[in-house]
Amino acid sequence: MMTGEQYKKSLNDNRETFFEGERVRDLVTHPVLGPCAARVAQGYDHWYSPGSDAVSPLMAIPHSSQELKERIPLQHESDIVSAVTYQSIMTLTTVATRIGDALPQYAERIRSYVRGAQHRDIRIVECITDAKGDRSRPPGKQDDPDAYTHVVDRRKDGVVIRGAKLHITGASLCHELMTIPTKAMKPGEESYAIACAVLVNSPGVKIVDTTYAPRHPDARNFPVSSKIHMPEGFVIFDDVFVPNERIFLDGEVTYAAIFAHSLGLWERLGGLSGMAEEADQLVGFAQLIAEANGLARESHIKEKISEMIIHATLVRASLEAAIANCQVTSEGAFPDELYTNAGKYHAAANYNSMVRHLHDISGGSILTAPGIADFENEVTGPLLRKYMGTMTGVDGEYRARLFHAIRDLTADSYGGWKAVTNVQAGGGLYAQRIVTRKYYDLKSAKEKALHTAGIKTAEK
Amino acid sequence: MMTGEQYKKSLNDNRETFFEGERVRDLVTHPVLGPCAARVAQGYDHWYSPGSDAVSPLMAIPHSSQELKERIPLQHESDIVSAVTYQSIMTLTTVATRIGDALPQYAERIRSYVRGAQHRDIRIVECITDAKGDRSRPPGKQDDPDAYTHVVDRRKDGVVIRGAKLHITGASLCHELMTIPTKAMKPGEESYAIACAVLVNSPGVKIVDTTYAPRHPDARNFPVSSKIHMPEGFVIFDDVFVPNERIFLDGEVTYAAIFAHSLGLWERLGGLSGMAEEADQLVGFAQLIAEANGLARESHIKEKISEMIIHATLVRASLEAAIANCQVTSEGAFPDELYTNAGKYHAAANYNSMVRHLHDISGGSILTAPGIADFENEVTGPLLRKYMGTMTGVDGEYRARLFHAIRDLTADSYGGWKAVTNVQAGGGLYAQRIVTRKYYDLKSAKEKALHTAGIKTAEK
Amino acid sequence: MMTGEQYKKSLNDNRETFFEGERVRDLVTHPVLGPCAARVAQGYDHWYSPGSDAVSPLMAIPHSSQELKERIPLQHESDIVSAVTYQSIMTLTTVATRIGDALPQYAERIRSYVRGAQHRDIRIVECITDAKGDRSRPPGKQDDPDAYTHVVDRRKDGVVIRGAKLHITGASLCHELMTIPTKAMKPGEESYAIACAVLVNSPGVKIVDTTYAPRHPDARNFPVSSKIHMPEGFVIFDDVFVPNERIFLDGEVTYAAIFAHSLGLWERLGGLSGMAEEADQLVGFAQLIAEANGLARESHIKEKISEMIIHATLVRASLEAAIANCQVTSEGAFPDELYTNAGKYHAAANYNSMVRHLHDISGGSILTAPGIADFENEVTGPLLRKYMGTMTGVDGEYRARLFHAIRDLTADSYGGWKAVTNVQAGGGLYAQRIVTRKYYDLKSAKEKALHTAGIKTAEK
Amino acid sequence: MMTGEQYKKSLNDNRETFFEGERVRDLVTHPVLGPCAARVAQGYDHWYSPGSDAVSPLMAIPHSSQELKERIPLQHESDIVSAVTYQSIMTLTTVATRIGDALPQYAERIRSYVRGAQHRDIRIVECITDAKGDRSRPPGKQDDPDAYTHVVDRRKDGVVIRGAKLHITGASLCHELMTIPTKAMKPGEESYAIACAVLVNSPGVKIVDTTYAPRHPDARNFPVSSKIHMPEGFVIFDDVFVPNERIFLDGEVTYAAIFAHSLGLWERLGGLSGMAEEADQLVGFAQLIAEANGLARESHIKEKISEMIIHATLVRASLEAAIANCQVTSEGAFPDELYTNAGKYHAAANYNSMVRHLHDISGGSILTAPGIADFENEVTGPLLRKYMGTMTGVDGEYRARLFHAIRDLTADSYGGWKAVTNVQAGGGLYAQRIVTRKYYDLKSAKEKALHTAGIKTAEK
């Protein structure tokens, strides 16, 4: 396994990464990205065990519903790059299970890659969403054939790929890019049916970073986002060579969707469990601020908090059902598709309403609570402490800090990032409806209806 | 155990029951209530096993999450009086567990009663909702002291009770009325803290029946409700004597609410599992009618059905979570309160929207599909078959019968009964919010929020 | 103008109408349909003015926003057949305005027909919805070519039509059927582009009636529906001859949709104004029952009623905006399409939630309040009066009657009819979205967005 | 009237204003607040007319529904400080009308003040929300008596006030603070019933500014907020003297609420009209991005945009109804309370769902679209233009700029500000429910219900 220090050194590998118009020469000392690298390094130190057989708990594969459940808090504690590495490992393992019979050589290559990744203790991110061009047209019918990542050259020892992958969280801070087709492919789209692991410092890989990191001079007013932000990478494959042993699919169009579906399962499980946790946080903030405002016993406030509680419980129930009904195979334990997808959909679709409740309960000071520096100013400090306080026992600065956290989490750059990400992670709401529909037993529902109506199937 | 025939005879016990202004002299031959009695009798025959030790599976107590789960389909197959008997048995068992330490003599009396009921194979209904008078005032402050059922006289061998219990499904068709306080009582309200089992033919018990049974001359147009309707009883205790051995609480006000809460758990589990099943039925009807209309591939129709599917799955997930997290005690297995209540709330709160989707998908023929007799008329029959049919393979009468079932289930007397009952069973939506809030771990949510905000509890 | 008595006589014209499997020989004395005829007759007497120039206010055309507004309460007071007659007159007038330039001969025929109808003081219903067959296919591609009403024969003096029209409220009780294409037609579908006025007693016209009339022996428990029910007609044109002077379109496919759109406008205005009125009624019932239950000051009850009030106000605001922005032409004043459609959509889409609030506020006695006969029974009457009463000043029977009205209006046959009709009248929710979209100024919205983004159109 | 230059000079008046811990010595040259001052100055130049009688159109009082309607686009074009000045003028005028009979001397003082303000062409902001302390307790029962602004000393020529007013948009950039009680006061709370106009540079006035201004080094990525941001002032009255002629209420507790209610009307009208405009913008962005993505014809995308259109139309309808039903008095035209409040509530309550639709339609590039500097970099620029473009005719940078605008407007600091402000402006959702309820004709609704139920009022 790697230590944090080893990880930091590993980033110095000539990767071509850009931040707001400039090439980043040293990630570790960069004012915005450096702290992100430090965060991942901390994770390495946290999980580190000595010994050549040691495997990070976030890279080990769960084999029972119990183990599956135990992984969830580990992901929430970890930095997002590590969490995504877990999802990548699990995606590949799920793919190996699903294609094992039909494409045994790829399945074996995947298993071998996973073992190596565990051993090397690397960080892997998932590269799925293509640029897509005109979304009403398939890959082969675009004005620009590179709108979807594809093979543009073929050599004896590997292939050359071209295209772009968007919204790749932590791309600049990982070691490898698990690159998979964004959707099902059809005959004639063979060159687009490419799945592979790409080293982030391969020649031709270029990453443009964006971030929701607070750019305000005083990070203390951003108590949540300042501690966890991680860049999003716009990853460009500008004719990148990938050697054969890193290729997991190459042209077998009928299997292209299995990668996206497998990733979807783990991304949505991650999304679902994250939103279950966040839903509890939102409830907690609502209750804390209601108490600080003196409104915790007000009927309409309690009603809103009760709605938030019910939402949090429904999301949690979906997660519980997804794990309790997991599928255990010889390769690992996979959560139930139906409950995972329906739960993720419900959580995302109602997140904005829960935030609205929190805003409604809290009041305008979410926006206008003075900053920490205002509390430090000798003229305004005492006055703000006086007027932001509400009663004996509720300190003005404590209350201001609650407001800062609520703003940061729900009504500022990071809040916007969450709102969009909750909906878009694992595909937009429409995608999640389709997957839920796919796994729901519609035939049985029709039989129940006919039975209720007293209509024999024969009559129909 | 009893056979159906024995059950029918047992009803001839001088019970004082009324239907639409008239005393019912013979339940079994009554045009509206007779079929209900026959339905319960069928249940007896269905579950019958010979032998003096035989116990109906709906009267046996589950002891594991697996047994708890297996009871659910049994309830759905059974008539509602039998299902309510199961809920009564489980309510009493839960009460015995919860009051066992403090009031061992009552707990023992309850256990003994349950054993007797299992042996006698009787049907028991739950009498909880009082007349309540002015709901803003407690029992002791009403203009009429009888607004809540209470003890009005006390003898050496028992008590005399007075009051009314409303919405008692199947009261006229059971053997005993499990009568419990409708809510928490306070010091000074001792006479209202009365729980007991009352024989339905006790002198002074009067039952006024109402029904959603179809009153249309042709029951064939009501394929659902005509087969399952059961009267609601307005049960009046007009000074009814109850002997001591049938009394489960008498004046211990601090324990009064335990009965209602225990009943609430089982009523809501019943409601939740029923709504999970119905949600599937609604999905099934939506898909069947969309197919019959030729609209199953229409995007906006699929979107609506997907929403119905997600709803059905969320409700089912709550049920799964409630059972997977059940509490197993030495007396039995009890479902998790939090998931049961939140799931019941969500299912009830969104039921109307699911019905709206079904109506939106189906079209106006829900209301205007001609009846079976119109299909039999030699002039109109062939024309209706022609015009209600939609394509080769979709027969006009089949489609009309689908519409009849949808109307009966969602847009006629029984549909109205369901809409109200889903919301009101186990208390209105407000009551379910309160119970959910009670069982949610608010303290932990606050800690999560403080942790997220980077505020140490000490600072607060 | 006609009197009620003259109207009743006019129904004795050999029309071929069926009720639950039987030909109806005498409408006026029929146990279910007779009271409907009497209701229409009362309307005649109510609006009657002597003199050969007299025109019913419900047949006169409004020419200003003020007159348009004044018509609305008149429709609510009138029986539904008269209200539909007004809609038919206005539909035809709108069509005449819209096709006047292109098809002056038809426009003139329509105006002449309208003048005659005003003079003859007849009742006209709108026949639009065809049987439709497989809805994914156009009229000409159906397995049965009669799935949409069409011309099957052509004579010098007129045409012969065949097909069926569904959900025709009051068809059996009117004089003429305003028959129009159900949707846009395309080249090749000329025979389906037929609009005309058909006498209800034309040979070949057959009507199969369905009804939400209460079939319970005691109508007193159905205080709303027993007084207003009106049958829905399944109208079959079994080769019906229509003379030339009654034909308003015949083959001009590009104009076929104008009839449906014009009807849609007036149907949706009727729907919108009806739902505005009903929304007030629902608020009123919620408040009355909350007061009778002693809960009017309870916070969560007030919150729910406030939501109902906001809903009622939004629906009313749409109606106000539709009328304030009406289009005044030389032929008459027509409500604004955008506000009418958006308002109708909103009212229908949220109706079920308002009903849920009413059910949640009221309690289970909606379903189980004893009937009037139970109050008359000398044993049960006094007891029910006692226990259904809640406090000094709230009589048990008064409260029971409130519950009966709420059940009848929202949770019984008529309630189901309303729930479906609100969604389906004027097309389902999808149709109303499309029309709203059509009339919304999307171009202007895009310009507002570009302006906000600081993007000049040229840059785009 | 003043020019922009004169306005800028007028700010140099020793006002005591703070920004992020520092006293601001020169507003006009301050890096964050300077551009705000310039924005207000531009407004002065825009509205400037010479002549001593000239009055800014935003300070003139509308006297008809037509004039009321014409003011609305003027407010949207203007900077927010000017818009708030209009609301202040109208609030005072409304108050004068409402208290004129009872307190003629104050009414006259107000009218005189308004005339002076028009003549002086000053900018006025509304100071209403107090610190409030423990919200469950009234002003006189707080741990700190200054939690609500109150009179702490009384001199012959005026009073001294103490307290704080929160969320005062543009306080640092105006001339006067229209200070009014935050709510109804009761006997015993006379010192809190104080309304007055306070010069912003009065000794003792201290303002702590917060802002949603983008702090990112490149404002081009924030095309909306960088152009319109305005600071929120936390205004502290640290023993401020107010002369008698500037006092509009002083101790008359029964009239205290009239100020807040009058302000509420105009704040909510402003909120409603602003949200009507924004709803159109959101629709416009949704359509533009759907077109740029090639998804404008996709059914589920059209459905979501249709829902946004219906929302925008309902909000607009409320505004139309509020203006069409305005109350015209001798002092001016005031919008209808009922429609204004219900419309504002509906717009605010559903805003988050509309944003969710926009996010769902747009995709993750809302967050991850590279910045303008990335497009300027010679390595990444061409690649980003290639991959952010979608088809011939949709330029990558154009599309990126659409995403920047959507992020800025809905998913970044300003978006968070809007989400909270929409809910909180004019009081939270609860406050708007209460006001709507107050103005709704509940008595008439009850009569409609009784009439529907066939119950005569006497029977009740």
C-alpha cells in the first residue's frame, strides 16, 4: 500500500492538467488543487497497513449483505477520489460477472487488472460521459465523429483513442482513468465500443479542471466546502495509445451497455447512500436552527421537519432494501438494482424540496449572517454577537456559524454543485426512471391487476 | 377450529345490529350483509385444520422476520375480518410485551385471552376511535362525558362501560370487540383508561352498519367491490357489563397510550403492506389499459407509469426495511416502527396522485364504459363490442371490464372508501408524522449536522 | 323560447336510447333518466321569456370581457345540458371567426345555424371524442375504419356518417348533436374531416347511457349527486344521413383541428370556472367540518386549509387573467387561450391533492356517518344524534349531513366521476400541456434568457 | 433630480459601513462595493430629467391599474436600490391611506416626507426585520430588550432608538432607512411601536455588509451576478437620534402592524413580478440549452419545459389578477392583496422544482463547463471549442456561456441567494399563507359548501 507521501510523489508524473487557463506545473503546491492532493494523501495515511499483501478496505470486494453495508460509512468518511476508486473496482467486478460467460478473456483481464490495482493501491476514476454532440443522433451520425470516444488507430500492441469525457471528479488527482462506453452501441459503431484503463499521464491525455472550491479570501465562512472540494476534470483523449492488456472491450457492441449499467448501479448506490446521509444532515440543521431561533416547538416548523424526517427515512429505507435484497455471487455482493434506482430517483427528485424546507425554517440569515472577520472586528464584533444571539445560551457566533454551514451546503457554490450533482450523478432523472422500469416486475403487476379485476388471462 | 358452517351459526346470538334504519334479524340471509358473512365463512373453511390443538395461521404469532414476512400475503388473501383478527392478536401481544414489567397481572390476562382466542378460533375486531366530541378538548372536559368510552359503573365482578366506537370494520360479523383507549390519558381521566374484550352480543352493544357495497342492480359492473365489501360498524356501548377477566386495563392512565400505539403499529403495517400490493395493482392496470389503448409506447404514458412504478417500489422498500429491521422479543417479532410509519405516510400521502396518473392514462371510458347488460343487449351488444375494441386482439368487452375494474377500484364508492381509508387508517397523516418523528433519531441527526459544520458540541 | 313542458314533449320523438341493457321507451317517466329530463325542463322554465325574439341568456353571445364574466355564474346555476349548449354555441361562433376568411360558405352556414338554434331554443351537446381504436395509429390506418367517425356514403342532398362518439354528457336529453372531428386530419383522411349537426332522433343514431346517479334506495344520503346527475351517452352513428345545410366541414382536412381547438377553449373555460367554484366549495367544507370537529384552530388543520385556499385562489386568478385578457372580435369575446389552458391544467392536476386534504381534515366519518334512515330509527336515532354531535351547538345529524355531502362530492360514485372528469374534460393533462406550450411566447422567453446571460443573438 | 455623479458624491457623508471585517472608507472606489455604487449612479443618469419639478418615474405614484402595470418593467430594468425606493414610497403611501382617518397627523407627515423624497430624488431602503431574539417570545419578554428596535430615550425634539435590522439590501448605498416595526405590537410594547426615516449617516448607524458578489478572479464566468450584485446590510442602530418630523409612529401599538402589512404588499408584488420574469427566463434557458444539446424534440424534455411554462403562466396569471383587481383610492392604486399573496406563495414554493427541471434538462456541464480563460488558452481552447460544441451551428463557447449563466443564476452563490430570497422576501412561506388566508372570503366559501350540501344555514 502507499503512504500519503508516496501518493504525493506519484502525482509528479508529467500529467497535463490545466486550471483556469494555465497549465498546472505542480499539483501539490497549487493554491486550489494542492489542498485536494493533501486530502487524498490523508486518506492514504488513514487506510495504510504495512505488508505486501495489505489491501485497502475500500479496494476489497464485499461478499455479503453485511460487508456491503459496512462499506457505506467507509465511503462517507473517505475523500471522494477514494470513494470513486471503490466504485470503479466494484463496477469492473460486476462487469466481469456479467460478461464472464460470453467474453471470458476480457473477464479474466478485468480480474487481473483489479488484483493489480488492489496491490498497487492506486486511485481510479470513472470516465463515462462523452461530449455527445447532438444528443438526438447516435455516435456514428454526428457532425464531429469524435463526439463519442472511439478508436481512431489500431496497432499490434494496442489502440489509439480520441474523444472527451466530462464531469470526471478528481481526474487530475488519480492514477488511472477507467474509460467505458457511455451507452449501448449498435452494429456499425464498433469503434465506439471501447473500454479500457488509461494512465493519467499517457501522452495526449489533457485535463481541464473546474471547481466549486470557495474563492473567497476567508475560507472560514465556508466550513463545509473548504474542507472537501475536489476538482471536476474535463478529460480529453487527444489520440492516446492504450496497450492491449488494459483493454476490456474492443468492438463487441452488444456488451457495451453492460459497462454503463454496472457503473450506474454503483454510482447510484453511492448517490443513494450519500443522499441518505445528507438527508439526516439537513434534518439536523433544520432542528438546530429551529432551536437556536426559538422555534422548535412551533407547529408549522415541526411539520416541515417531520416531512424532512419522512424523506430521510424513505431514502434510508430504499438503501436498506437494496442491501437486504442484494445479489450474492461468487465474485461479490451487488446491491439490488430496483431499490437502488428507485431510491436514488426519489432522493434526487425531492432534494430541492427538502432544501426549500430548510431555507424556509432558517430565515434570511442563511445569506446575511456576518462573516468570521466581522465577529473579530472590535467595533462590529460585540454588536454582532449581541444581535445574532437569540437568548441566554445561544451565542451569536455559534448561530452565525450554523448559518454559514447551511449557506455553504445549500445556498452557495457547493450547494449548487450538490443540487445539480444529485440529479445528474448516474444519469438524469429520466435515466433513473428507465432503469427502475427495466427492473420492476411489470408482468407480475399486470397479473395482479387482472386477478383483481376478475379477468382470466385467457379472456384477454 | 371452526368451520364456515359453525361460524355462520355462531352469528345467531341475538346481537343487536342495524342496517339503514332497520334491525337486522338474520345476518346470514341479509341481502347486503349475508354475502359478507359468507365471505368470512369461506375464510374459516380455507384455514380449517382438524384437531383440538390446531391454530389458524392468521392467529399464530410470528417469531422471526421471515415469519413476519410470510404473514403478509396471508392477510391479503384473507377476508378483512380475519386480517383484523390477526392485527388484534398482535396488538395484544405487543401490549403484553410492553406492559409486562409494570403490570404483570394484566399482561398475563392478555396472554391467557390470546391463547383462548386462538383455541376458540374466534374473529376479533379492534375498537379504538371514540366519538371524541370537541376534538380540542380532553375526555374529561367534553359537553357530553360519554364522548369517550368510559366506566360508568363498577361492580364486584366487572365494570359497566358507556360510549361509542367508530369505523369498526366488520363489527357485526365478529365475535368480540377488542376495546381500547383511543389515546393517552392523564390523571383525572382514570375512568377513560379502560381496555377490555367485549362479546358482540353483550346486552347494550348496538351496531349501526354502513357500507360501500355496490347498490347497483347488476353487481357484474363492480368486479372488485362486490366480492370483498364488508360493513363498517358504528358500535355503541349503551351501558355494557364487562367481567373482570376480560379487562386489560382499568384506570392506569400512564399505560393507556400503549394500547393505541401498539394497535397503530399493526394497523399501519397492514396499511403499508396493503398499499404496497395495491400500488402494484395500479401499475398493472395502467400498463394493461395503455396496451389496450395502443399507447404503451407513448413517451408521456411511459413516464407516468414509471412514476407509478417508483412509487410502488418506494412503498415496498419501506415494507422490506420495516421487516428486515424488526424487533424480535421472546413474545414475538414486531416490525420496525420508523420504517412502518414513514412508509405508511408516504404511501397514503401519494396515493391520490397515483390514482390521478391512472385516470390520466386510461381516459374517460373509466366512467362511461357500458355495462355488461349493454353488451348482452342484441341491438347494442355488437356495436359496443365493435367500438370498445381497439384493434385485432383487443376485445371490446375485455376492455370494458378493465374500465369497470378501474372505476370500481378508484372512481366509485369503493374507490372513495379506499382513498379515505388509506389516509385515515391508523390515524390521519398528522398522526403518522408525529409517530415517525418520535422514532427518528433526531439527536444523531443534530450531531451529524454539527460535525458537518465543523462545530464541536462544546462550542454550542 | 320553449317552456319546460314543451321541452318534455319534444323528447317524445322516437329517439333510440338505451339504459343498462334496455331500450328506454319514455324518458320522462324513466326512474333514473326521468329526473334528469325534469331538471332540464326546470332550466327551460327558469330562463323562459315570452316573445318570438326572446333568446335565452345562455344562448346569447358575449361581446366583452364583462359579458364573458357574467356568463360564468349562469352556467354554474344551470343544468349541465344547458351549460353544454352554451359551449356548443360559442364553439361554433369561434369556428366561424377562425375559418371565415378561408371557408366563407361554411362560416355563413354556421352563423345561420346558430341563429336558428337561438330562435328554436334547443339544447345541443358536443360530440367530439371518437372510439379511436388503436391510439398509436391515425384514422386511416385502423383495423376498423369506423374507429373514427367518417362519411361512408354521399348523396346529392347530404352525407351518411358512421362511427361512435364517447362521453357525451346529456346526449339522450338534447335535441341536436354537434358532431366534429376529434383532432387534426391529414391529406388522405378527407372522409374523417366531417363536422355537422345531427338530430338526435335521426334514424341510425343509438345512444347507450351510463350514469353516476346514486342507485342506493335512499337518495337523501346523496345530497349533491341526487340533484344534478345527468347521463353520459355512448353515441353510435350507425349510418346516419345528414342533410347538406347541417354540414359545417366536409373533407377540408387542414381545417379539421379548428373545431376541436375551438371546442377545447370553451370546454376548458367551463372546466376552469367549474373547478374555481368547486375549489371554494372544498375550502368551505374543510372549514365547516373543522369547526364541527372542534379543530378549526389547530395549526396543522389551518395549514392544510391555507393550502386549499391558495389553490382556490390560483385557479381563480387564472380565470380572471383569461377573461381580463380576452380577445374581442366582431363575432364575440373569446377567453385567452394561454391562461385558460394553464389554469385548467393546474386545477385538474392538483384537484386530487385538495381532496386528500379534505379527507385528511374530516376523518373517517366521511365514510361511516350513519344514513338519514338510521337517524329516523327510534332505537338508534337518539344514540347517533348524541354520538355524532360534538359539542353544544353542533347537532349530530347536521354533522352527519356534512359528511354525507363530502362523501357524495369526493368519495363516492359522483366523487369518482368528478376526479376523472376534471382530468379528462377537454383532453387529458398531456393535451393541456401541449396547448399551453403552443400559446406561450417561447421566443420571447429565449430572448429574455439570452439577455440575462449577456449573449447577443448574433453570437449564438 | 440628481445625476449619477451627484449621487456618488452624496455617499461621501461619513456613513459607518463595514465589509468583511474592515471599515469602508470610500464606497465609490471599493473593489466589491464600488461597482454597486456605479450601478445605482447609472440608474440616476438613466432616469434623469432636468427641472426642479421633475420626479423620477420610479418615485411617482400610480393611480390606475394601467399605471400600476407600467411600473413593473421599470422596476426590473432598474438597479435593486431604486426598485426598493419605489416600494418604500408605495409602502408609505399605502400606510397614509390606511391610517389617515385615525392618525391624521402622522398621515400628513408621511405625505410630506414622500413629497420631499420625490423632490430630493433620494434612495430609500426598507428596514423591517429585527434581530428578534427568541422568536417564541414577544419583544418585551426577550432576554435582551434590544432584540427588537425600540425607543430607549426621549427628548423634546425627537427620540433615540436602539436595535438591529437585518437583510437590508443596499443599505450602505442609500440615503435613508425607512424603519418600521417588524410586526403587530401589543399594549405594553409601546416603545417598540416606532416607525421613522433615519439618515444613513446619523451617528450610531453602523452597517455590516455581506454579498453574493462573485469572488472568483474572472468575473466573465459569472455573467449575471457580476452585473447586478448589491450588498445586504446588517443595520445596527446603536442609540440613534431621530428628530420628530421624521417619526411616523411612536407608541400607537394598534397601528404598528399596518406598516409591516403595507410593506408586505409591495414587497410581495415586487417578488411576484420578479418571479414572473425569472420564470420566463428559466423557460428560455431550458429551451435554449435543450436546442443546443439537440434534445428540444425529445418528449420527456418537452414535458418538463411544458411544466415550467405552466408554472410561469400561473405566476403571470396571479400578477395579472392582482393588477386587474387593484384597489384605486384617492392616494393611489394598490394591487389586490389576495392574488398578490397567493401568487407570491405559489411562485416561491415551486421555484426550486423549476430549477430542478432546468438542471435535469441541462446536464452536468452546468457545473463543469470550462471558463472563458480555458477557451483562451491556446492548448485547451480549440479542444474545448470542439468538444463543447454539439453540431454545426452550435459553437462550443456559446454553449459554455449558456451553462455559465445557468450556473450563476441557479447553482452558485447568486443562485443560492435567489433560492433563499424567493422564499424569505416578504416573510417565509408560513407568513404568506397567513396573509392569503386573511384576505380569502372564507365565509362565502362556507356558504357555497352549505348550499352544495343542501343544508340551510338555519339548520346548522
